[in-house]
Amino acid sequence: MILSEMLLVAGMALVTFAMRYPVLALVSKLTLPPTLMKALKFIPPAVLTAIIVPALFAPTGSVDFSLTNDYLIAGIITAFVAWRTKNLLLTLAIGMAALWGWRLLLASASFIQS
Amino acid sequence: MTAPTPSPRAEFLAGFRAVLPLIIGSIPFGIIFGALAVTGGISPATAAAMSAFVYAGSAQFVAVGMITAGVGNWVIILTTLIVNLRHILYATTLAPHVKHLSQRWLLPLGFWLTDESFIVTIQRYNRADASPFKHWFYLGTTIPMYINWQFCTYVGLWAGQVIPNPAAWGLDFAFPAAFLGMLIPQLVNRSIVASALAAGISAIIFHRLPHQLGLIVAALCGVLVGMLAEHWSSSAITAASEDAAPTPTAQGQVKK
């Protein structure tokens, strides 16, 4: 492990611990502003969406709305499964299957065309 | 559900049983994390150290993606902080229940605080029975979770070396797929949906910003819009949505 990676892990460990322990240990002595508390609950869905959307709409770095964007198609199917089942493992499994299925479909379509 | 017999051992085991499904759900994430670290050219020691010392699934995933993309350390650390901000919410919620405990308890309970442990532990604390050992339940949710995460990381590090080029198989799609599985159940009211939409649209607009700063900008836009939406909705709706406050759902390990 090179020094830069060690520093990175140390920094990540420090900020993560700082989010977990101090509040747990000290919160009886301080009150967080209610506005901050309201904002905090939006962070998980906002961060998740901000990670998901570019991964689906721009998997190669530029935005791609076409049917050949297999990540986008599989992502739509995955979202539907997540909504219907609320089952994480099943969502993951069907999502991967959707990606491979769509790729297979695209491959056979281009084979027929050629 | 019958209350567990109030003994430290029974509480610990009850905590373990309660968190077990969430541990199983986190297994693919641990393995995928290890495999993606190998694929991204991150040293196995660094990946293992992250799981051992940072122990925060979503932050670890984001970090691996950013390291692979050549992003600077300080941006990764800042992103880690933002991704992990939600722990303040968990800690604030749990704090009144654990304030009688000594530092010997609070240090490990704090370090091991994850989405999964929080979700099941707060349900235990909210049950009315007067067991004096509920912190043993909390502990019972954390230790198996932690051990499993280390184990899965090693399995993933091994699998990443055995399976050549997992990206060609589209295995990196497991990222957004799993995150979708976590996100969708959290969209329980209009202000959260508005927040997510805003984050998604800004993520597209800003995705070309360097160092994945687009992620931070988009997340902040999402939070801002969510708060505005909540502010604008009538007080009755606000009250109702408060009741349905997002249970931070099983994030696999990704959520720690």
C-alpha cells in the first residue's frame, strides 16, 4: 500500500468516525439546529440518485438516451423490480439478468441485420 | 413478537437474529466491492484496510470509483464525509438511549454504527419493555455485520483476481442496480421524490464537472429542492410526510 493510499484510508476513516461517534457520545450536551435535521433525511436519496443517474444515462462518459444504452434499459427494468418487490437481492439479480438479456437481444438483432 | 428475556446474552442473540437478513443482503456488496477494487487497480491491502477502518459501504464504493477515475484524495475524503453525513441522523436518534453507557461501550458502538444496525436497533429501543440490556442487542447487530463485511471483502478481492475483466461482463452494473434497490423504497413522499428528481437532473447537467464534483453539486441541489418542497407543501401534508419519514432502508452494507 503506497503512502498516498494510506493517507486516503486514514482520512476516510477519520471523517467517517467523526460522523458516527461524537454525536452518539455528546448529543445530550448539544442540540442540532432543526433545519440541519430536516436536511439530513434528504441526503441518502439525493446522494444515491446522484450516483445512479450518470451511471445509467452516461455509462461511457457522454449522455446516451438510445436503445443501445444497455445500462439505461436495464436500469429502468431494475427500478421497476425494486418498486414492485422492495427486495434488494431480487432487484440485483433481475437487474443483472436484464442487462445480459438486453445485450443478447441487441447482439442477435445486429446479427440478423448483417 | 415476544420480548427477549432480559439478559445480555439473549439480547445479543436477538440483535444478531434481527440483523441477519440485512447481513445476507450486504454479502453481494462486500464481494462486489472487493472485486471492483481489484479491477480498478487498487491494491488489495488498501481495499482491505478500507473495510477494516472506514467500514462504510457506500463511501467505499464511491471511493473505489473515484480512485479508478484518478480523482484526488481530498475530493474523495470530502465525498466520504458527505456520503456518511446521514450517520449524524442515526447517532442523534440513538444518543438518548445510550447516554448512560461508558466510553468503553460508546466507542465501538459508534465505530460500528451502520444503516443496518441503526434500523434494527432503534426498533428494539422503541419497544416499551424495560430491559436494561438493550445495548447488548445493539452490540449483537454490529459485530456479525463487521465480521461479515471483512470476510466478503476478502472473497471479492479473490474473485476479482480470478474472474478476468469483470467490467466486460457488465458486473459494474451491479453498482447502480443495487443502489436503485436501496433508493426506490426510500421514495415515500412527494418532497423526497422531488429531491431525488432534482438530484438526478442536476447529476446529468453537472456530470462533466471534474473530480466527480457533479455528485456533490447534484446531492446538494437534491437536498435544497427537497427542503423547499417540504416547506411549500401544506402543513397537513408535511405532518403526514413526517410520519412517513424515510426509514433508511436496507442499504446492504452500502449504507453504513
